[in-house]
Amino acid sequence: MLPSRTDVVAREASSVIGGPVGRHAAIGRSRAWTPIRVLFLLALCGLALSWFGKASCLQQAPADANSPTGTELRLDWDDQRQYTNLCYADIIGLFGAERLDEGAFPYRTFWFEDGPDGQQIKRYMEYPVITGMYMYGVATVARAWESAHEDWGVPAALDVVLFFNLAALGLALFWLVTIWATALTARARIWAAWMAALSPLVVVHAFTNFDTIATAMVALALLSWARRMPWLAGVFIGLGAAAKLYPALLLVVLLVLCLRAGRLREFLQTAAAAVLVWIAVNLPILVMYPRGWWEFFRFNSERAPESDSLYRVVSRAAGFNWDVTVLNALSLGLLVLVAVGIGVVALTAPQRPRVAQLAFLMVAGFLLVNKVWSPQYSLWLVPLAVLAIPHTRLLFAWMVVDALVWVPRMSLYLDADRRWLPDEWFTAAIVVRAAMVIALCAVVIWQIWHPADDLMRRPRRDDRGTGPDPDQLLDDPAGGVLDGAPDRLTLRRRGAAQPAAPPPTEPDLAPTAP
């Protein structure tokens, strides 16, 4: 696939270096510049910009009266630097908030905080096990680095700065895995992954929290499924769900598609592997520290709607506060409706939807109806959107708008005399973001119902225009065992037009990895 010919954005951008690639150009003969390596280079550029965006929050200043005894430096967040410079990162705040600076083991160590009703609440680490242990592992390495500085003079910095940089290094590697797996899953449209590599959401949120761990697991699960390894897909789904719960939504997608194709055996392999891996990861912590393990579920069940959610928009407009119990039931009920709706779409479509299409709809639907939509959660959609929606300008328009939500959100935390935007700007921004995500979902549903409009289904042709018949659509090049499988269960009306049988799937000729 040649982006400078097939992608309108790449074609226009190529004019800077002479225009689209020529018919007689020697392509694919360079051993150094493989597609994967070019995508890695682009991803590193995006990650570097993301780190520089957070670097302002890593500034150090001489210790003051509030600093611990014996310290010479402190983190310089004077004058609300973390908000005015748009560099705030949960990673920095969590180092102290989760007692990692004290060497506390997650899920065992507890502390007390004032709850919304003024009562004292016993708190533990509120992140799932893999994320919590990743934080603890990074904090351990940071402390070891400090010891090396004291014993051998190794260059060092504040412990929180070391923690952030080491965490960012690992998260960057997880994002590179996300790009690698997404590119290989895209197959003939491998270059589409450049949109994820240079996404504005990556620039703003790659290092806001620990979400790239889960995106890597989801991308690996999709790649494993595309490579016809259902059990391995289940392993990565289980690992992803142990880092963030949203990867478990892939099981709903695969269940619906496998029902239609009569591939329940493969689905059961995936689901069993996912459940076993999730249990294996969580069971030790659950057995040793049950209250600490349960904190993630307790915290989220008692959590009020976040300012980024549509529920907060409704409460502000109507002038009331949500009862948390009612809100939890409403959110769960809407999520069930989303899953049922996706199932109906999948079983009634004229041609079985692609895995990536339903995965995007499922995760997007979850974010829209969930009571929490933290800004960095939008990273979950980036690789799925690249695989599901082959429209560059549409995707970048959404990514830019979603990334810019960060600006009015930071304004919310500023003192009244410092705010550069009224609160209404933030409300408008999240409504526009939600509207754009809904528009993306509408595009996906349209292409599910009109598969001829889906560029991912169009067979690849060579430079001379020969090859597969362009009117003969592919099924799902990344569908794994579903690709080319006949339908066993559909809800289409009798007599409805049947899609033409898909041609044989092209052999999986993945580009050479670095």
C-alpha cells in the first residue's frame, strides 16, 4: 500500500519532497528503512514531544520550610506551574499520594483520607494489580538509583523526577509495542499506523497516566487473533484487564462475531485463557491483601461522576447532583444497552463486521456511557480507530479536538484570578469531543452496513492495475479464524441480498521487523 497515492493527506504532504512515489520507483529494497522502523521513528518523535510537554513539571527548586528535613531540593510547582504550563501528570502526583516515596508495598499499605461526607476513609492503592505493581517496580528502581548516587556518585535527581522518567521510559516502550502490533494487524495498510504514532493525543497524554500498558495488551491481543492464535489473544486480554478493565470488552466483541461465524470453540479458548491469566495475576494479591485488592472496585463504585463525563454536563445543566448508586446502575444499564446494540448491528449487517470495527464501537460506547472519562482514556481509542476508520482527516480532526480538551480542563484547577477560560469552555469542549466520537461511531456503523465504502475491505492491486477484482470485497484481513468463514447465525430478513463470497485471504506477508 502506497500512502502517497492512496491517502489524501499523505499525497498532499508528499509535495514537499517532490510528490507521490513514481510508478517505477524501487520500493521495499532498503534493508534499513522498513515500514516498522519508520513507524518507530515517527512514534519516538511523538513520545519525545510528549516528554518535553511534561518536562516543565520536573523543574527543581531549593527546599523551603515545607520540605522534609534534610532535603536540599524540592519539586517546583510554585504558582500552579503544573496547570499554567499544561504539564500536569498523574504519574508525578501518585508517587506521593500512593506512598510510593516511602517504599510502601501496594495493597498492603493503607492511609486515611477525608471522604466526601467528611468521614475518614481507609485508603489503599486504587489501581489494578499490573498497573500498581508497575508503579511499585519503578519506585523500587528509583530508590536503587538514589542509593547508587549516594554510594558511587551516579548522577541523580529528585526521587519523584527519577520515578517519572523511569516510568515514562517503560510507558514509551509499551507504546512502541502498541504501534508495532497495530501496524502488523493492519497488514496491507500498515502505513495507517502513522496516525497513531503521531497522534496529538499521544503528544499530550502518553505520560499523563499509565494507560499505554493496557493499549499494548489490546494491540497484542488483536494481532494474536489476526494471526489465528485465539489462546494467545486471551492471554493478552487477561493481562490487559489486570492493568485496566476495558480490554475485557474485547470478549464481548469476539463473542458476537464468533456466534455469527459459528466459531464458538475459538472464542471459548480466548475467554478461558483471559479468565485464567486474570485470576493468576490477581489471586496472590487477593489472597494476601483482600482489602487492598478490593480498593479499585470500592473506589470506582463510590466515585462521583468526573468533570469530563456527560453525566456532569447533565447535572450542571439541570442543577442537581447524582446519587452515586443511581448513577452506577444507570451507567451499567447503558453499557449493557451498548453491548446489545452492537450485537444487533453485528448480527444484522449484510456482511460480518470487522473485529476492529466492533472493538472501536464497544470501547467508544463504554467511554460515552461511563461516569469517568479521564483525558488519557482517549488513548484507548487511538489504535482501534486507526484499524477501524481509514479516513485520515476525520481521525486527526477528532484527535486534535480531544487533545485540546486538556487546555480548558487545566484551567478548572487554577485560582479564580488566574483562569484563562471560563468553565463553560470546558463544558463545550467535552460536548464537542463526545459529538465527534459519536460521529466516528456513525461512520463505522455506516461502513458496516455499506461494506463497499470500507477501504479496509478493498483488495490491494499492483502498479499495473492488475490483481484482485476491486468489486470483490475482502472479508476481514485481520479477522483471524473469522476471515472468510461462512455465516452460521444472522438476524437478517429472509430474502435479503447476500454479499458476494470474499476472495481468498492474501498470505500474511508481514514486513521484516527490526
